[in-house]
Amino acid sequence: MATYAEILNAALNLPLQEREELAETLWQSVGGGAATQPPTLSTAWKNELARRSAEIDAGTAKYVTYEQMRDRARRAAGYDG
């Protein structure tokens, strides 16, 4: 039986079209194909998205910078004071 490294090396040496076909076949085999549906949002999440969207449309949303969001997330995760 071929090893992972051998299979990967052989796949990487295929012509582009064959690599694309192989990638699609592998993706389908793990449930990543077009038949896979995204998860359904709960009513609560749909309501939250609608609320936030309405705030943005009304100009009342409060924005934070990336740095503020990062610092807040780090504190919440216990990484910073």
C-alpha cells in the first residue's frame, strides 16, 4: 500500500486538470460537495442578524477598531490583564 507522502507526491505531479478532478473527488468524499447544505440558523440568530443589520442601516451601530476587538477578545480568553 502506498504511503500518504507517496500519494501526495504522485497527485502533485499530475497535470492541472487531473489535480482539479482529484481534488473535487476527494472533497465530495468528505461531504464537502454541492449537496452539502450550510447549517440552518436558529430564529434567535436570524433575529440578531436582522437587529444588527437594522442598526447599521440606521447609522446607530457602534463600531470598534480591530485593535479594540482583539484586545477585548484576548481579555475574555484570559490572555491579557
